[in-house]
Amino acid sequence: MKNKDFDTVETTRRIREKNYEETKDLTRKELLEWYKKRGKAAKDQFLKNSKNSEREGVRSF
């Protein structure tokens, strides 16, 4: 059996539970805004990481 330093299933469950708690009382409009905000943050982080990788000589796809 492998020694696991990172439990993917447990991490996924914690993320889902956190997201549920943040959104359980939101209206449809508020939920849509929540998704837009989270999506923009993810896109911005991706672009930031891509620019850093290019400066370090790592190709992005």
C-alpha cells in the first residue's frame, strides 16, 4: 500500500463543503455573481502563473 501525503478525496470533500456553506443561502442572481467572481479570480491566477512561467522559460500550452 502506498503512503499518501495528500488525500485527494478528502480535499475535494472539504472544498465542496466550503463552497456549499458559502452559497447555500444565495439567490440565483447572487449565485451567478459568486460563480463569475470565482471564475474571474481563477482566470486571473492562471494568466499570472502563465506570465511567470514564460519569464522563467517554461512554455505554456
